[in-house]
Amino acid sequence: LLTYAALLAMASTSNAALIFKGDSGASLLDYSNYYDAGTSNINISSYLHDGTQKGFYVNTEPTPLDSMPGYDYKYPWIGIGEFSGIEAGCSPLEIVLPTSNKVDMGGWYSGQRIQTVFSFGGGKHMTISLGSKDTSDTDVTYYTAAFRAALENADSTVSVVRAADASQTTFQVNADHPIMICSGTVNFGTKETGALDKVTGANVEVFSGAVLNTYIKNLYVYHKDEPKDLVVAGVLNFQVAELVEGSELITTSTCSTQGGKINFDFTDFEVGDGTYDLINAPGGFSLKGPPDDNFSMDFGIVGLEKEYELAFNADGTILQLTVVPEPAEIAALLGGLCFGLAAFRRRR
């Protein structure tokens, strides 16, 4: 946590080189929506209420870019949301990404990308729609160096979802560096728009009071081949979209629920009998609940009407859900077994 705090403090004092704005439905691939904001300040840790600075403050007249921003901006923060100052305005609350936005700078800068931070007031909801009907691509990925949400309160949301008419078959979010939900609510995928296939972040942290809702097949907390950490001080609601034996829902190095809770929601999802891996954390778990296999303070199972058990595997590195047959099912199985034995005896 100290490492995250240090990173947050450092980021809070950095300059926002860019601001994203445009009409509703503005594309992240259109460089005309990116503006150089000079020495503008950026707010990472919270939304300010002082009447002058809301999210970002523009000290100089923003100037439009003549090309897509790349590493020549030295890993800049790009502000998406409200801003004020010389030119007051607001980024569009509906943004589109028709195809993947990975820009290869080549050589030393290969694969480097900008960092995004979202900040705006209560009651506003920003949506980033992935995909398009007019593409031959099979997948679309929202690439970002970092993903930060610093919203006024839980009533403000940022949602990254599948576009209604998207023809792609795979939808992903890939952050080279941390995904940090500092305040407000972030949605990766929704039941209404469909599940995302994978969300990747090098460290994923949900701050106290913040909410992360996911409707995805896998949350992958890694950077390249290096495992990273999942820290939940707020609430992580994981709506289950796919459940396969031998394949976990969350992949991370360590999992900490100090002050927060992770809920797995099985509402409207049919679960067969068996044992399923929920969280694979080779580095171990740091929980706030009592060490007596009572996980109710750290993990919740929602909408699962069948009998189940929640436990660690033998070495304590995988949180597993075991769905057991109900008494009626067991009786039916025993009845079938007895019938089979009786028939066998008659044949003898």
C-alpha cells in the first residue's frame, strides 16, 4: 500500500500534457480530439469542489495536435472529463474506439502508450464503446499505459463496454501499468452490453469507497511475464460470465482485501456441480477476516442457490468454489445406483 501511495502522490503532482475533448461519440483514434494543455495541473486522488478546479485546470490555451500522441510526450497523462480555466469545457461523455488503439513507436519506444485519468462530477456517466460494425478485425483492445478514475462519488461512473453493433468477437482492456479506481464507480463490461473477454492491469487497486464492477471472463493482474497485485479496499463485484474447471476468474500474484470485499455474482448463471478456481494467487492472500475458513468478511457469493463450499486449495494459493449436489440430486443418484445393482443381481 505504501508503494501505491507513493505512486499516487507522485502522479498527483505531475503535469497533464493532454486533454481529450470533442463532440459526443468522439473517437479515441482521431488525433483532432487531443489537445496539448501545456502546464495544466491534473487531479488524480480526488475530485475537487473549490469552484475553480474540477478534475483538470487549464493554465494556457489548449492547442490541437497534428498527429496522434505518442512517446514523444514522455508518457503523458491525458485528462478525460471536466476541466476549467482559460477554455472551460468538458470531454465527451460518449467515446468510441472502433478498433484497437495500439500505436507502435518502434525501437526503444515500442508499444509505449499514454496514461489516462478520468475525473468529473456526480451524476455524470461516461461510456467508452469498443468495436464497430465496419471492420474486418476479429478483436478490439483498449490499450492504455495506466487507467485512473477519480470521480466525485459513487454516483459517477466510467464504463468500458462492447458497442451494440460491434462485429468483433474478442473485447479487451489492456493497461501496461496500474488500474486504479480512486473514487466513483468503474464498469468493465455489463450484462446489458455483453461480457468483455479480458481485462489486464499491472496492479489493480480499488480504493476505500470506490467500486469496480466487472462482467468479464478473466481479470489478469500481470505486467508482461511479471505477476502483480490485486488490492481491494473498496468493493469489487465480479459478475460471472464464464466458469470452466481448471481456469480461474482472477489471475494475480497476491490478493489483499484489507478493508474491502470481493463479491462473485452468479445471478442468472447456471453452475454445474464441481470445483472451480475463483482466484489464483501464487503469492498468497492477505485477508481481514478470521483465519477459520470463514470468508464472509472478505468474499461474497451472490445469486448461487445451490449448496457450495468456499475454501483454499492445499497450499493456500487458490480460492476455490465447490458446488455440491443437492439432497434430491444425491437421492436420485443413489436410487439410480440401487436400481442398477438390483438389475445386475437379477442378471446373475
